[in-house]
Amino acid sequence: MRPFLLLLVFLLARPAFCQPTTTDTRNLLPVPTTVRWGTGMLGWKVVLRPRLQGPADTITAAAVARTLKRLNRQAPATARDAATLPLQISYGKVGRPELFDEERYSLRVTPTGVTIDAPTTLGVLHALATLEQLPQPDGRHSALPEVDIQDQPRFAWRGLLIDVARHFMPVSVIKRNLDAMAATKLNVLHWHLSDDQGFRVESRALPRLHEVSGQYYTQAQVREVLRYAAARGIRVLPEFDVPGHTIAWQAAYPQLASGDTLYKTVYQSWRLANVAFDPTKETTYQLLDTLFGEMTALFPDPYFHIGGDENDGRQWRGNPRIMAFAKAKKMLKPDGKTLDKHALQTYFNRRVLSILTKYNKQMVGWDEILGPGLPKDAVIQSWRGKKGLYDAAKAGNRAILSNGYYLDLYLSAANAYGTDPLPVDNPLNVAQQRLIRGGEATMWSEFADSVIVDSRIWPRAAAVAERLWSARDVNNTPDMYRRLAAVSRQLEGLGLQHRSAPEQLLRQLAGPTDVVALRTLVQVLEPVKEYKRHFQGFTYTPSTPLNRLVDAAPAESDVARNFNCRVDSLMEATVALAGRGSVFTMVPGRRNALAMRQQLQAWQANHSRLIPLLAASPTLTEYAPLSAALSAAAALGLERLALLEKQQKPDAEWQATALKQLDALNKPAGQTELAVLPVIRRLVELR
Ligand code: ACM
């Protein structure tokens, strides 16, 4: 009996990696500063009647109405004998997100009603978002649990960048993403409005900019989005990326160009172009002044993002007139010949900064703009690493973090969640730490069109939202995943299409065939990570339709992660026994083993079910090797599991061969990889 006893003791004493064990967070995401749960419930036979106390504010009144409508949707239609209780909302003043007004709030649910208290209406909006995450099952219905919450954000700048230049995103897409942002307490929409592939805002002063780009927002639509965001306490930070990433501008106004290439259309490629404006011509600044004069009036936020990334200076070096200018201005390296690109770009930045200052805006730029000569009031957005973030703060500039939060790279929510702008061991002193204002998740859209973009943003962006709102020590990853699933359901209710759009694409791919086998495969696929999708034998352009299996594949496979958790619990038990000098073979928990066996059997059998569809559909054929690999890997997993259940150690030779086979199966196809392969490998590897 001894080994069983040890195993039991171990499992009780140290819960498996995937078991959330924290304070009681229920479905709240981000986790509030303090939460004290009571024992009572406000049942479904309660109707909340709002009473607002504070300066009249239509935004707050509308937000309260939206929240009550959503809460009521969870109640049965015929709660006739419902009691009416107050939803008492008190606030000091109307909050303005662009002024970084206070966001803290308190929210109390007691048997006599619901009370919200906040210094500003921004806090009220957050309290309402929290209130919407409170309902929990109570018998057949849902109810509000008794609770006392005090909450405030750790960082004031919590953003989501949406790139509408690479793929245009209609207003409806932006609006529903603003709803999701509000639900997770993100407060900055960073709108990446121009790039090589398009300039997406109507300019009345320089109309060729939007005309050459085809799809764009009219100024009326921009104002509509601004109103929608403001109604949710969200700032809108416009980005017009200069001097690089500007082929669309050059197609409209060729006089901006540094190089010889004349672009007649916006860029039809995803390759890094390395074009740049001519920084030596006064006409360049005159045009920027005209445009920024118009755009700074359109966008009320006090900040204005000028990009500044990824200009390697090759066009400047290749232009004799620009080189002569640089020489005259002493912008050459010590060798007296080579261009000091940074010096010239800093000159450009300073000229742009003086335009923005004239229009009363503070400049934000990517970390490339940091360097000697950059004025202190510029804000740095760090994308290449944490170094830019900390260097900015050490130089006295405010900074926000995006490195680690790149949603387009298909990294896990855990990866983003583990990225803290200010970890305990950060290299900054207290004054410098105060300059770190927060961060932004980024959704670059080379591989996301308006149909699937929600699925590339959510629910992973919610992990970033929590990292930026909640305390540093709120970092239990399994608990985050548990709540992420709840938020994902909540967002579906708000109209987000992160689940429905990939499912619809699957149905389209399956045609008249049953979609189940295809779904089983796609659920364990992930797109190849980071920038690999550009380099896997398939050249994407802006006009490539995003309607292949890779586009339906989740950025992070829940099925693979859950299976990984099951393997984890086996491994932890093994380690525990080994750690006690024991040589007993570990026995998997019976329920766990059964679930694993069923899963592996389903994967093993899936390929033969899928073959007819894979063979019949030209767009699916390229995924056949992955389907076959899933089946073969599952067979090996089943062999190992059978031994575990019989308490037999695997034969060393069998194991070596199996691992070699698994490694041979590990080949991407159709820009996807089998997310479950490394997981099955871990199972096979168990001694
Ligand atoms: C960037 O990703 N080039 C800012």
C-alpha cells in the first residue's frame, strides 16, 4: 500500500500544475485589488433599479442601461413576483480617460442591493464591467453573490493595437472589439491607420491618401468610433507611421519618397520594404503639417503616434542629395563617410515633434526613435524587447510595453501573462518605475482579416488585460486559463466572433461533409509561430484570401493544453515517487487514464474518417500529413498509456524508437503544426 499512500499525500500536498489553486477569483478577469465574498445571493427574482448620484452624464446612464439589459438576459423571462432593489451608483465627477482620471471603484452586493462608489465615472464603468462578471449559477438560474470589491488598476495605459492598414477592419469589427476591451478593462485603442499597404482615413486636405488605398474610414465613421470608445471609457490613439512603412503615402504623393522607385499603387506584398520619406525636403514637413493639422483635430486624444519603426536607412544612404544634407548637418559616423541613420531620423522626429507640439499633441513612437536628442516628453512603445522600455525610463521618457504582447505571433496566453512590464527584479529606481505607464497587446493584421481577427485577439488579449490591471502577484496561470474560458463565453454574448468565425470557416471547408473529423484535427493544430508563416513555401500577399485550415486553427490549442495538463499530473506523481527514492512504477489516476485513452483513440481513428474529405478538397489536401501524423502519434501514446496502466516500465528500445518516430512526424504543413505532438512526446518519454 505504501506507494499509493505516497501518491495520495503528494497530490493533496502539491496540486498538479494545471489545477488552479488561488484565492477565490470566480469569473472575475482582471482580478480586482481586494475581494471579500459573502455567503448570500441576490437571486433571479430581483430587479435592480438604478439610482445615479453625481453630475448628470449620458455616457454613464447609457452604460448602466446596457449592463442591466445584459444581466436581465440571464434571468428567466417570467420572474413575475420579482422584488425591486436599488443599484445605487455614486460618483464625484465625469471622468475623462484621455486625462488619466481616476479609475478606482468599490462595488458591493448585499441582501439589500448593489452599491457602486467611484471618484469618477471611469470607475463606474469598470464597476459595471465587474458586475457583469459576477452572476453565477444558483439552482437553475443565475444570481449575484454577496461581495465587497475594492479595485484599481496597476497601470493607467492598457491598450490594444489593431492594424487596419494590412487588412481593413470595418467599423462593426472595431466596435465589437471595443466592447470586449471594456469588458476586460482595457482603456486604449491604438488604431494603426497607415502602413505600406494602405492609408485608412479619409483626408479632405490630401484626398489622394485614402483614394489610392480603396478601403478607408470616412471622417464621420471615425467620429462614430470615437464616440463609441468614449462611451466605454476608452481612449483612441491614432498611429500614422512615418518615415518608414509609407508606400501608401508615396503612391499618393511621390514627392515624399527618398528612393527612385515610383509606387503607382499601395504595396502588394508583406515583405519589409524599407522605404522612407525624404527627411531633407521642406515639402515633406509641409505635407505632414497639413495632414497632422487635419488629423490632430479629428482625434481628440492628447497623444499622437508617429510610428518610427523599421527604417534601416538604406534609401537615405542611396540618395546622394540626402547624403550631402547629412554631411552638411554633421550626421555622419566618425569615419566621415557613413550615414548616422539615427541622427537623421532624430532630426526628422524633432521636426515632426514641433508640428505635433503646435497642435497640442504629445508624441508616441516605437522604440527605434529612442536615442540621444529625443525630447523627454516623447512616449516610447517598446516592441523589440524590454531594453527599449527600461532605456526609455532611464532617459526620463515615459514608456509602454508591447514586446511579449504580440498577439499575431500565435504565442500562448501564458506567455503574455508571464510578461510583466515591471517584474520584481526590474532595473529601475522608483522614479524611473513611475515612467512605465503600462502596455499594449498588438494585433498586426498580415494574417488576420475582418472575419477571423476576433479569434486572433480573443481571448488571449484578456491575459494581457489582467497583467496590466491586476497586482503583480496575481499570477496563477491555471487560474488565468480557467477565467479566460469564462471571459471567452462572456465575449460571445457581447457579439465577438472569435469562436463562431473559425467554426464557420471549418463548415465552409467541410462542405456537405460532416465537420466533426475536421474539427478534431483543427483543434490540435496551431499556426506556425512568430514570423514563420512568411517562410513556409507559400507567399502571402494582401490579396491572399485567409480561408484555409490554418486560418481556422486556434492561435493556442485548448485541447492540446488540457491534454498537457493530464500528462503533467502523471509526471508530477512520478517525480514525487522518484524523489523519495522509490522505484515503484506510477499508476495513473483511473479517471485521468480513461479520459486520456478516449482522447488518444479519437485522434488515432480520426485520420481514416478524414481521408475522403482531405482527398476531395484541394485546399485541405496539404493538411493530410498532419492528420496522418496525429493518428500515428496517438497510437504511440496509447501504447505508452497501456503500459502505465499495467504498471509496466517501457522497454528502452521501444521508447527510443517511438521518440524517433514522433520526431519524424514533427513537420509543419499548410503553415500549421500539430500542437499536441510535443505533449504526446512527453507521455511517451515517461520512464
Ligand atoms: C513593429 O512591430 N514594427 C512595431
